Amino acid sequence: MKILVTGGAGFIGSHYVRSLLQGRFPGGEGAEVTVLDKLTYAGNLANLDPVKDDPRLRVVVGDIVDAETVDPLVDWADHVVHFAAETHVDRSLQAAGEFIQTDVFGTFVLLEAARRAPRLRRFIQISTDEVYGSVPEGASVETDELRPRNPYSASKAAADRLAYSYWASYQVPVIVTRASNNYGPNQFPEKVIPLFITNLIEGHTVPLYGDGLNVRDWLHVDDHCRAVDMVIERGIEGEVYNIGGGNEVRNVDLTHRLLELLGAGSDMIQPVADRVGHDRRYALDTSKLRRLGWEPEVAFDEGLARTVAWYRENGWWWRPIKEQDPAFRAYYDAQYGSRTR
Ligand code: NAD
Ligand code: DAU
């Protein structure tokens, strides 16, 4: 089985590739994997270190907007699992152009290649729960209206529906997944959990947006990867599957859990101005996926403690980004500088 994984050097994509090659999915033994990744600031080949010498892995450094790169790789594949994207909401609020380029146009280039691909059996469009917009109560089901409210989620909603349209119009074997907030090792330290953990390890305060009462549903990255595998095995073309961890937590409560795990006091919380248009709550109804036989396995408290331990033990992975990379410093200053004053 030949699998093209776009964005395979990023957080979730690299966990997915490692799971495939380390035989953690039933039927994954025969997998040959090609990663296509542009290695943006968020891509890191070190994420693939545990499998880098595996002869079944090929890494192509390239851009999904480039049809000359994309076409032969999609032609080769039985399955495309499309993770590649610009992913950080705050960056999309600073500058949205790359989000439109990669998340929308890049997806279009992949879908055009998929239309012509001779052997393609699955095209998994990795979407997000953010496409539903803020959910004041209840839980989103797959047929709900999409109401994205920031440039990142709007780009992802466009890609989500574009992928669907290639199934409806051209029978490209598309399945869309919409996952909730992921956490775990190897997540770039701009997202709230790794940012707060690494700030606390460094002895810095943590910038909590607004009143801290926004709610996210936390999903361990390994549970997300198992769900993607399940959808490839048992999902139905043209359908959408929500993937949620069932761990709804307010940001302020998440912050206190992290403070406790890292032995810090609440004086380390720095309240800062809110994210503009900040979605209050996301929540997913995952019964459709559960009917396929999936359920999350990682308890949030345990997964969070393991994640903290990973960042404590792997300073080599994140310290160069936070402490030596001028691009990260510039991002951090632009993002937080004026809000903390
Ligand atoms: P990430 O930012 O850690 O990694 C993205 C990867 O895509 C990087 O390796 C980057 O180099 C690559 N990439 C970016 N632009 C590219 C381009 N033009 N061509 C080729 N490669 C490119 O992201 P992540 O958190 O692992 O998210 C992966 C996918 O899952 C995304 O589609 C995201 O929207 C979706 N998702 C993420 C979450 C989450 O909580 N992280 C939740 C739901 C859905
Ligand atoms: O819901 C799925 C989405 O989850 C994915 O599609 C996105 O790719 C991923 O980035 C994530 O988006 P969020 O905006 O929810 O994640 P983030 O980690 O940026 O923020 C989580 C919550 O924490 C959110 O309510 C904002 C808050 N926050 C975030 C940062 C970075 C803070 O309070 N302070 C911060 O410094």
C-alpha cells in the first residue's frame, strides 16, 4: 500500500507517518510512505528521526502548490492523507495570504492531480472542528452549517468543501475528517499547550487570552492518527467524520493544570488582550466515527502529564526554536509584545 502524506514533517503528520511505519495500525505492515513537505517554520525533519532510516520512507521537500512536484506523487499513491497546511489561527490574523495559498490553492492542486490519478483509493482531507465556528451549546454534527470566523478556519472550510466537490463532481474518493484541538509531543511551541509548558520550563509567564473561559476539546495526537487510519479502512467516500477527544476544558482550567504539573503558581499567569474574533467554544458529536469502532484511548490527565514530561526531556527539540530562532522571536514580539504592555 502506497501512502502519500502531505505535511508529514509537521506535528500530526509526523506522528501519523511514525505510526504507519512502526506498525501501530492493523494492516500497516506493507505500507510504503512518501512525505511531501515544504518544511515551513512548522515542519521539522527531526520529527521523523525514529523512522528516517526506514527504506519504506521517502521524503520529498516541496510545495503542494507546485503541480510538477505533486502530480507524479499523487499518481504513485493508493492513498493521499493531506495534512499540509498553515495551521496557526493567530498567524492567520497577522497575515492570511499563505493560508489561502497553501490551504486552499494547495488543496486544489492535489485534488486536480487526484482526478487524473490511476490507482487512488482514498483522499483524506484533514479538516478541523473550527470550520463549524463557535458553538455556544450542544455539539456539532457533520451535517451542520459551516460558519468559520477567522482566516485560518475559513481557508480550511474552503478546502474542506472543495475536496467534497471533487467527490461529488468527479468521484475522487474523498473523505473529510474534522478533528478537535490536538496535543502531544512535537507540537510547535506557538500553540497554547506547548507554548505554556515551555514558557514555564523557561521560568516565563504564560499569556492567557481574554477571560480564559474559552473552551477547547482536547484530542491526543495518537488518538487522532488512529482515527484517520480507521476512516481509511472503514469510512465511506463523500462522507465527513468528526474526531473529538471528549475533553472539553476551559483555557483557565487547562492553564492551572499545567501550572500544577510544572510546580508553578498562579502568579505565572499573564492575562493579555483577547484574540480578535476568538471562538468561544468548539464541541463535536463523534457518534458517527464511534459507529465505525473508534474511541479515544488517551485520558486527558495522563496525556497532558506525558506531554509535559516530553517537553522537559526534549529541550534539544524546542529550545533552538524559542531561544535562537530570530523568526520565532519576531513572531512572539508581534503577537504578544503590545498585548502584555
Ligand atoms: P503543523 O503546522 O504542525 O504542520 C504543518 C506541516 O505542513 C508542516 O510540516 C509544514 O512544513 C507543512 N506545509 C505547510 N505548507 C506547506 C506547503 N505549501 N507544501 C507542503 N507542505 C507544507 O500542523 P498540524 O498541527 O500537524 O496540523 C496538520 C493538519 O491537521 C492541518 O491540516 C490542520 O489544519 C489539521 N488540524 C490540526 C489540528 C491541531 O490541533 N493541530 C486540529 C484539527 C485539524
Ligand atoms: O480546533 C482545532 C484547531 O485547534 C486546529 O484546527 C488548529 O490548527 C490549531 O491551531 C488549534 O486552534 P486553536 O486556536 O484552538 O489553538 P491554540 O493553541 O492557538 O489556542 C487554544 C486556545 O488557547 C484558544 O482559545 C486560544 C488560547 N490561547 C492561545 C495561545 C496561543 C491563549 O490563551 N494564549 C495563547 O498564547
